[in-house]
Amino acid sequence: MLEEAYRVLYTLSLLILAVLILVLLIRAATVRRPTDRIICVNMISAMVIAMIVLLSVMLREGYLMDAALLYAAMSFLAVMVFCRIWLSTERRKKGKGDAADV
């Protein structure tokens, strides 16, 4: 009985996260500023990590936690790269120095 209640809770949580990811995808496509897009991508990756962790608990598979940690590290690096690229292009537009100064 309790096991079934947890399964329903996990499934509903996964569905809510999936809907929120779709909303963020629409938001990322419609927003004008690149900084807002970076934030949307970061939020999407955080929700994907939460989904992987929920699946790990739901399926009782420990290796999915490792996958979530790897995904979190790659997501962090990707956001840092996007920010670096955005900052260097902004500096080039304003003419305030070389991109290597970032």
C-alpha cells in the first residue's frame, strides 16, 4: 500500500517536472536576452537532474545517482562556457578589450 503511494508520488513528480521543462523550453525560445536563455538552460538541467534522482529512487538503481552527478558537472561546465562566450562577445561589441581579458 505504502509502496504504491510512493510510486504514484514519484510518477506525479516526474510529470510535473516534465511539464515545467516544456514551459522553460518555450520561455527560452521566446525570450530576447541571452542571459535569460542561459538561466533557462540552467534551470532545465537542474530539473533533469531532479528527474534522474527521482528515477533512481523509484527504480532503486544506484548507478543513476552517479549519472545525475556526472550530468550536474557537465551542466555546470556548459553554463560556464556559455557565460564566457557571452561575456567575450559583449566585450567585443563594446570595444573594451580583448576576449582574453575575460
